[in-house]
Amino acid sequence: MRQQVKIMHVPIDQVTLETAFYAFQRFMDGTSCRMIVTPNTEIVMEAQKDPDLLEIMKEADLVIPDGIGLIYASKIQGTGLRERVTGVDLMYRILEYCHENHKKIYLLGGKPGVAALAGQNIRNKFPHIAVAGTQDGYFQREEEGRIVEEINRSGAEILFVALGAPKQEKWIHRHKTLLQVKVAMGVGGSIDIWAGTAKRAPVIYQKLGLEWFYRLMKEPWRYKRMMALPKFMVKVLLGKK
Ligand code: UDP
């Protein structure tokens, strides 16, 4: 049975990395395309003013808590999110599975060349994975039909989409019924980490729940978007009162 916690109307699955991975494995036994989303506080805040995004989160098949703010909020609300489960970690676990089971994947998104580079690095690390295709994330709306066809023709079972949030969630949702992959997952900046064009925060920042701070130092122009975190915490605290 699926157990979810609501944070500002957004249902988040009460999972650990392992139970999220079990859910993924169940999706692989299915026949239709399932959608995995990895919201952080920015996306939960975005969903407050974007009803389409909120609906997409409600319809997603697995919603993992990829933000330390969501864990704090859950603690303040007295609901049961235990730990942060990052998209980067779940993607890694899924790639291990793909290697063990000789699966085909497709990488969509990132600047030109980034998905191909990420694909090469994934293959070097996991040689039994077949990277069935890659496509950069800067295409026109008219090209989307062709891209969906190409993904289907490639025979990939797992699709990783890195168009930034919420663009990637909307893209997957828009094409979900046509996509023949078993799982489509929004992975944001993870593709850049695999390509080597961005680095994940050192473990010490991850352990202290300060990955957001590391990102702010590396990409200071994101500060406007990141103001969502303090705003979110204030909202949670006021909601509690
Ligand atoms: N991206 C893309 N197409 C777009 C916008 C973004 O392919 O139209 C890619 C971008 O190059 C990067 C990834 O999406 O590789 C994540 O972008 P961002 O860091 O803005 O998103 P977040 O990690 O905050 O979801």
C-alpha cells in the first residue's frame, strides 16, 4: 500500500531509498509508462501557484522527498517523512539495476552534447547498460512528436529526463500515454553530474543537510529561486500555528 504525506497539498511518498527502488522494480513489471518525480521545496512552492504542476504531482506514480526542507516540514507537521531521498541517488540505484539486468535506457535533456557525454560515462561505469539514445534538451515544441517516436523506436525501457523542473515533469506528463518506456523519471541536474559538467556537493554538505548552500555558492544566480526555501519554512511554521 502506498503511504503518502501531504506537504502544502503536494502528496509525497513516505519512502526510503530502498523502498523507492522496490516501487521502481514493480513499475518494471507493468505494461504502461510510470512517472517518478523528485520534488524539493522549490517545486512544492511552485506547485502552490501552478495548478497544472500540482495535478501532475498528484498523478505521479512515485514522488520522492528530494529536499531537506520537506523533511523539516514533515517533522514540524508531525507526519512521517524519515529521510531525504535524492533523485541522484535513486538514479544511481536504478542504473545499478539496469546494469545487472542488461536494460536499455534513453537520456533526454541537457545542453547539446551533455546527454551523449553522460551516456558514455554511464556505459564506462556500467558496461551492461545499453544507452539506446540521447537527445539534448533544447528543442522546439514541434519536434516533440519526433522525439517521442525516436524514444519508442530505441526500445529503451527507462527514460531519464533532464529539462529542469517543472519543465521535465510537464514534458513527461504530456507524453506519458504515448511513451512506450516503463519508467520515465525527471532527473534535473543529474545528467550534468554524469557528464562531469557539474559536481555534486561534497558528502559533508549532504550529511549536514546543506547541499542547497553548496549549490548557492556554485550557482549564486539561482538565489532568487532558492528564496523559496526560507519562504517555504515560514509558511510551514505559520501553518502549524
Ligand atoms: N535544461 C534543458 N532544457 C531546458 C532547460 C534546462 O535541457 O529548456 C537542462 C539544463 O541544461 C540542465 C538541466 O536541464 O542540464 C537542469 O537544469 P536546472 O539546473 O535549471 O534544473 P534543476 O536542477 O533546478 O531542476
